[in-house]
Amino acid sequence: MTKILVTGALGQIGTELAGELAARYGKSSVLISDVRKPQSFAGELEFVGLDVTNPDAIGSIIAEHGITDIFHMAAILSASGEKNPALAYRVNSDGTFNILEEARKAGVRKVMIPSTIGVFGAETPRINTPDITVLRPTTMYGITKVNAELLALYYRDRYALDVRGLRFPGIISYLTPPSAGTTDYAVDIFYHAVQGKDYQCYLKKDTALPMMYMPDALHSLVKLFEAKGDKLRHCLEYNVSAYSFTPEEIYGEIREVYPEFRITYEPDFRQKIAETWPASLDSHFAREDWGFAPEYDLKHTVQDMIQNLRKILVHQ
Ligand SMILES: NC(=O)c1ccc[n+]([C@@H]2O[C@H](COP(=O)([O-])OP(=O)(O)OC[C@H]3O[C@@H](n4cnc5c(N)ncnc54)[C@H](O)[C@@H]3O)[C@@H](O)[C@H]2O)c1
């Protein structure tokens, strides 16, 4: 019997991940949780309030619901983390420690923890960045995520806890708006284009970053979850991305559909963060070890985003 706890399940990725897991393993196999209360949750999945900074609450939920596996999605992302570094530290570092420790004590089978390109820093090679390289981030988000990667290795090696994860690039999606990351412009730009509004971008026009469309992000997580453990050479250090682009390049793709669409550039503090992140990633370990194979290229992502956002925004 499988019972998966998803933390941070009301976030950009958690919302869609919960639906994907329910479709795959059955609705009764998924328990969603978040520190926030759901406003309206269309997925009809069982919800429980959970603040991951509270270890006792995690332990009780694991015991009461017979949790076998955890997808730990609760986090404070890069831009929010710079506004409130102490909160980012508590949620990302203490929260991840609590999840690992409670999972170990309860004998949970597998813990999935997404990491991020935010673990890299200005001294990391920016092009085709390898999995194992210099990790000296300058944001609190990046620092706490390096901590999470090292904690995961510690729990795997010291306690044989099966901890798995991957380093997501910017994730493009239309269902749940992103919270406050540095790559969010790649989602906001679509909302503006589809609503017929001009867009002011907070990054410079030539800032290339790696990205991926949500369906590929979800399939990657599930694929890694189901992969044979003896094939995995890494713990959370799997780089994954489908493509890289600059704001000017995605603007060009969107203008193929909306020729009237206009963009201006007004870089803010997020430009500095983006400049310390890779422009492209080497994902060969993920491909070889667990079959990472994204299906959406940039053109298909743009077409699908626009089609779906048109449907959603028309009904609002
Ligand atoms: N979205 C991206 O582009 C992206 C890129 C790289 C990595 N990631 C990683 O993927 C994971 C999920 O990211 P996301 O984009 O869904 O983030 P998000 O900010 O959209 O969602 C995070 C969720 O965590 C919840 N949360 C915050 N504090 C909490 C606490 N104390 N206890 C419980 N829940 C709490 C929030 O309410 C929110 O619903 C994170 O680990 C993030 O680092 C995301």
C-alpha cells in the first residue's frame, strides 16, 4: 500500500504534481499538505495543514496516515528568500532536516526533494554546467538548497534512507502562478501577451537561463521516483533542463502568435541573481541513470502555454 505525503502541495509544482501522483497511484494514495489553507481545491484530494518547520507535526502525520513516501515541495524561492532570508533558512534548511529526520525515524521508503539551479554561483562554469562542480551560491535560497543536497547525501550514506532529487531549471506552467523565483518572467510574459498587455521584464534581454515545461518536470520527478535505486549515481545532484533561452528569444517566439506584443526591459535585483546561475546545463547523468527525456521544445511549450492560457483567461 502506497501513501504519499506531498508537502508544499499548493505551490506552482506541488499542485500539478499532486494531480499527476493521484492519476498514477490513485486518489487515496496521495495526502496533500501545505502551511496555507487551500482556497478551493478542485482535485478532491485529502488535505492536511502542515508547517514543515514543526518536526512533531510531520512525525504525527506520517504515523497517523501511514505515510510510505514523501515528495517534499515546501520551500521559499529565490526572490522571496532575498526579501526574508531568515524565513528561507527556517523553511528550506530546518524544514528539510525535519522531513529527513522524521522520515528516517518512521522508516519512510523514499523521500523526493527537488533542488535547483540556484545552488550554483558566479564561480560555477556557466555553459553546460556539470552536476558535480563548484557550489558557492550568493542567495539564501541557494545556500539552503546546497545544505539540503548535502543533508540528503548524509541521510542516504549514514542511514540508508532512499533520498532522490533533481536540480530543476525555471519551470514554465499555466495552472498555478509561480510564487517569487528569478525565472518567473518566463511565465508572466505569457499572461501579458495573452491578455493583450505590454510586458516589462526585470531581466536584461540577453540573459540566458535553462528552463523546462511543467509536463516534463512532472514526468521527470515520477520517473526518478520509480527508477531502480542501484542505477542512481547521484542523490539530488541531477541537472535537468529542456532548453535555454533569453527574454528576447522567448519574446520573439511569442510575437509569432501576437505580432503586436511589446516588451521593455527594466532589470532589478533579480538580474544579479540570474547572472550567477548557469546559462545551460549538462543533463547526461539524468539521461543515463533514469531516462530523463523531455518532450517539449521551446516552440511546443509556447504553443501549448498560449492555447491553455487562452482557455483559462477567457473564463475569468
Ligand atoms: N518553480 C520553479 O521554477 C522551481 C525551479 C527550481 C526548483 N524548484 C523547487 O521545487 C520545489 C517546489 O517549488 P514551487 O515552484 O512549487 O514553489 P512555490 O513557492 O510555488 O510553492 C511552495 C509551497 O510551499 C509552501 N510553504 C512555504 N512555507 C512552508 C512551510 N513552512 N511549511 C509547509 N509549506 C510551506 C507554500 O505555501 C507554497 O505553497 C521547491 O523545492 C523549489 O526549490 C522550483
